[in-house]
Amino acid sequence: MRNLILFITTVFLFTSCGQLNENRTIKLAHGLDVNHSVHKAMVKMGEDLANISGGKMQIEIYPSQQLGTERECIELLQIGSLDMTKVSVGVMENFAPRMKVFGLPFLFRDKTHVNQILDGPIGQELLDEGTQYWLKGLAYYDAGSRSFYTKDKPVNNPDDLKGLKIRVMESVTAMNMVNSLGGSATPISWGELYTSLQQGVVDGAENNPPSFYLSRHYEVCKYYTLDEHTVLPDVLIIGTHIWDDLNEQEKKWLQTAVNNSVVYQRKLWHEAEQEALNEVQKAGVEIIYPDKTLFSEKVEDVYTTVKKDKDMYSLVQRIKNTK
């Protein structure tokens, strides 16, 4: 009788463990504020995934650099200590080299052109670039256009950047772009930037309106020049250690939730851009609308260099020829 009870108990425990293992909790970390449109989209993604999967898959979100910088989160993905993260393509280019195409200045005609690329075959090709580094791209989130903001001196044209130390991401393309415009590119992590601006380590930075606003950098920098030099989307990536472990149904559930969050985030982003510009103006920031051709003409040498790389130049031409 005791052997029978032991057998039944053992079977129950293994069955219970099997049922528990059917439920997955995916850990997702990022560096943005909880009020950012990307974080809100991730919350929706988690809610959708739980509903679609009947509770079998859930997402646990760690925002605001709780688990490290963007680069550190990528490294956590690579060793399997984190499942998903969001990084800028400017950071991702270190792991998926062809993504540096997004860092080329004045590449896109308008927002419609950007979305055609991101949602089309070129965008998908680039999402798959990082798999050899154990990183699979799932989707792009809208991060708008990047523009310069400075502390003490307004930037009305490229000549005004001369002598200014401008913070950039850890991106060779971003550094080349700022240097070609006459500034002095200075890589600094996002989390250290506010203090660096305060202390004069750098004279300014470049980013989109919501990031400028939510980071409170407008408290230090009172000039915002909307030259919109680059379009660097955010990339939602998952470690191949977990992606390869998902069955086809689970992959479909996750990708559906991801795709829903992209549509939602784009709507939020448009609203966030308008709010950010309104709020920083109220806080005393001067918004400058420069002649963009003065900037685009200054960076033509960047494309001269690109021509030397046949693969990259071909990619640029495919993007430009997409109608």
C-alpha cells in the first residue's frame, strides 16, 4: 500500500512539474522610463501574450536600467541570463554590422519611407542579422528622428557645432556623423548623460523629442535644433537561447503580441512627440528649425566612404530606391 501511495505521489509530482514547465515567464529589461511609449507598448505586449496564450506565457518587465545599460542587457541575453531587451539600432550595429545603415544621415525621405523599410523585406533581413551572436530581432519600435540639443550655444547651422563636445551612443556611425558636421563626438552611456551635461563633460547631445523631455535633459540644455539628421529605430530582441526553445505555437503567440505592440507604440509615439515639444517649450527651451540642406550637404563625405563598402552601398541603394 505504501509503495502504491509513493508511486501515485511521484506520478503526481512529475505531472505537476510538467504542467508548471508549460508556463513560461519571459524576462524583459530596458533602459527607458515607465512613461515612455516603448515601455507602455511592452506592457500591452505582456497583457496580449497572457491573453493569447491562455496564461501559459507571461512577460516580466524591468525598466529604467534596473538590469544595466543597453549594451549590458545585450550581453546578458548572450549568456542566457536575460530573455528579451530593447536597444537602439545604434547599439545593435555592434552585433549586427549592417544595421549601421540606420545611422547614415538624411537617408530616408519621410516617415512613410521609414515604415516601408522597417516593415518590409529589408527590415526583416536586418532583424535576422544578429542570430550569429545569439540575438534575434523581433520588431522595430518608432524612435523618431534625432536632433541636436545644447547647453550654452544654439546650433543654427553646422558651423555652430565646431568646438562642441556632443554625446553620442557607442556607435562608430554616429561618431563619424557628428565629427563630419564639425562637432566632437563623445560616447557616454545614457544613464550618465544628465550628470555629464551638468558638469560640462559634454556641451550637448542628440536624440528624439520624447527622450529629450523624459530624461529631463531640457533642465540643462535650453536649445533644441530640429535638424532630424538620423532615424534610429529601437529594436526588440530576444536571445536565441529562449527563442530556439519555444515551440511553433509559442513563437506565433509571442510574435502576434509583439506585432500588436508595434502598432500601439507608433500611435503613442506620435502623441509623445507633440507633447514633448510642447512641454520643453513651456520649460524655456528654444526650438530651432534650421535649413536641413546645410546639414545634409555637410555629411556627403559619409556617403563617399560608404561607396567603398560594396555590400553597404548596395543596401543604401535598395533603401533609396524603395518607393
